[in-house]
Amino acid sequence: MQNIIEIANGVPRHPQFRMKEPVNLAIAKGEQVAIVGPNGGGKSRLVDIIIGRWPLLMNEVKYDFSPAVSEMVFDNIKYIAFRDSYGDTDGNYYYQQRWNSQDLETAPIVGELLPETSDEAFKHKLFDLFDMKPLLDKHIVLLSSGELRKFQLVKTLITNPRVLIMDNPFIGLDSKTRDMLQELLSKLIEITSLQVVLVLSKTDGIPDFITHVIPVNDLKCGTKMTLDEYKSSMELSPNHVLTDEKKQRILSLPYTDDVQPDGEVVRLNKVSIRYGERTILKELDWTINKGEKWALSGDNGSGKSTLLSLICADNPQSYACDIALFGKKRGTGESIWEIKKHIGYVSPEMHRAYLKNIPAIDIVASGLHDSVGLYKRPNPEQMHICEWWMDILGIHELKDHNFLQLSSGEQRLVLVARTFVKDPELLILDEPLHGLDMYNRRLVKDVIEAFCMRKGKTLIMVTHYQEELPACITHSLYIRRN
């Protein structure tokens, strides 16, 4: 049987990139593979070995891409990493860039960034399946996180690779687009020689076209098994994973003296947002009262993140809108920082912007001052609070690890901890469970539910997965694309 990828006793030369055991792995022609495992288990490290990113000590990776014309690894294996799903990591992106229209003059257009192809019919088929035509004339910085993921997938698939490796490809996509992607990959597998490798943290929805699973845990590459074998060996996720002791610690947190028991937290009166010819929000009315727990939903590109950027004072257009926060009308003299000190916020844009290779504890501490990076040294009491929340989320041992050396799931847990450190009145969670494994998804959900049991806490949460919503949700708002 032809093995398109084969590794025998693979050990990277550099100790920093090694697994705990030599890698032995073979992916045969026709196999569609899912690499699964917990956050920090070694999935991305294994993929780096598979694609030849790190030279091996003795036995290099063997490839056989026939019937492909080229034998080059670059031509045959395309890898969409987790951070790529939020756009190109060219170092020029900054948090809030998406909301600053003055950057449009230098920002490229989506259509300009797609590669040329001789197969025009296939290209247009991709455009139709992913509903790309409305995006082709948009500036890349204006795309939502879900639209960016569509763009990255189309950009990669146009090149017609032999092997397509995708890190958590379904996160950030609405249910319709997730179904489309699965259908498209199934069709491509049927009609071409494409082989797919999915790297998955969320393992309760492995697509049916997957034939084999490679489990990775504790930096060890497990034995390849069939999908049916993997499903039969899966353990059911517990209903709750947060210990009673930690839950009680959250419920026992002290309150500040100025917490008001009721009143309006957010009021938007006929708010409209436009970028060029495109209307994102049109005459939206929305009032959120203290203690309410809102689920905010809508298709990719419908304006959910734009709406949240108005509330968080990240969008310059908010000053031209009729918005009141915590009972005060915007533009009446308050600073951005006076608004932000009441809000805990995490989002895909924030994760994308955090390219700071500083210790994880400093990333958490940056939430105390709402900065990207740490520019003011916390006092010992504040550092204790940061460590306290990292302990609640099970990542205390990562506090001195540099942020960019953590797995994407571990990074997300660090950013979630950052959200809680100032005990915010308003918690805004834009897809907070992105990239988390099944255990950590349940853990974060438990933490949210415990935090929201406290007096006067208000929640807005965005997710494309209904099962991710905490049990405390009291209201919902669905936004339709204009």
C-alpha cells in the first residue's frame, strides 16, 4: 500500500521541538485522518514534524505524493494553522484595526489576495459553496473572523493541494458554513486525490468522511485507529468539571462598594454602522439591564463583533451613535478607560492581536489595565489575583511560559483568565471556547456559570454552537446580515 506520509522513529534535531517519544506514523493513500487530543497535548508539534518544519536526527519524513506532478512538499501539503484562521500573521495587524476605516486605503482587497488558477470552473465552484462573491471587493481588515476563515480555506483550496492539513477548521463558522465545508471536503475527496488531515480539539463532531484517527496526548503520538474504533473508545464528557471548592471560591469573591443592584448596563438607540457602501448594522435598538444574560447570534458577517466593538469602546463610530453604557451617554466626557474598567472581554480579534511573547501571567495581568501587552507592573496583590484566576482555569503551571510557545488552546485559556481578573460588571465573551478541548470547554462553561451567579453580573456571549451557551442565559438576540 502506498504511504503518502511515513515517519519511522522520528526525533527532531532541536530538543525544544521533540515529542516525549519518537514518532512512528504512516498515512496511506486514501486515508482521511483526524489528529485529536487535549490542549497542550502535542497536536501542533506533531503536525510540524509531519510537514517537515523541523529536520529530524536520522530518519527524515518520507513522502510519496503520486499521482501529483510535483514532488515538492510545499506544493503538495498545505497547512492552515489556528492563528491563520484570523488572517495572515504578517505582524502589521493590531487590535481594533478592523474598526478603523482610515486603514482601508492601504489594506488589500480580498480578491487581490487569492492566487491565480487555471481551473476557473473549480474556482467558481468554491466561490459558490463558500458564498465568497460578496467578499471579493471587501478590504481584508473588514472581514469578520468567520469570513476570514472562509477566505483562508478558499485561498488554500484553489491551489488544489495533495494533502490539506487544517487546525480546527470548523471554529468560527456558522452552522450553515460548517455543513458546507464538510460537504465540500467530502466532494473533493470523491472527485480528486485530495487527502485531508484535521487537527481537532473539539472531538464530538468528527466528520463522517474521516476514516482514521491519530490520538495525541502528553506529547506522545498514539497508534492510528479507525474512526469507529476511536468513537467506541471515547469517554463521555462529565456534566461538570469545576470542583465544588473552586466554584465556592468564585461565589465567595468580595464585592466592590459601588456595585448597583439594578439599572441599565447598555442602551443602543437606532444605531447604524456603515463602511463604504456596506451597511453592517441598521437602526438597531437594544437595551441590556443589570443581571441579564444575553446570547448574541447570527451568521458570519452579520455584525456581531461590530456590535460588541461599540459597547467596548473599540469602534470610533460609537461616538456618532446614540449609546449609553452603565447609565451614561457616550460622548459626555468619559474616557475609553473609564468604560473598559467595568468590562471583561475576549474575542477572536483579541487572540489574533496578541503576538506578545511575554510570560502568560503578564498577558493575564494586562487585563487589569485593558492593554495589549503589559506596560504597568501590577502590585503583589494584583499578581495574586492573576495567579488565582489561572489556578481556577487549571493553567497556573503555565504562568511563566511565554505566550507564543503555548498551544492555541492554552493561549485561549490565558485570555479567558485575563477577562476575569478585574471582576467585571459586564462580561463580553465573543466565542470564548475557540480551540478548547472537550474538558476545557466544560471547565470554562462552568466558570462562566459560577461567575454569573454572583450579584449584579451581566453577560453577553457569542457562539455558533448552541451547546456552548451557559445555563444562565436569560435573553437572546439574533442579527441578520444586511
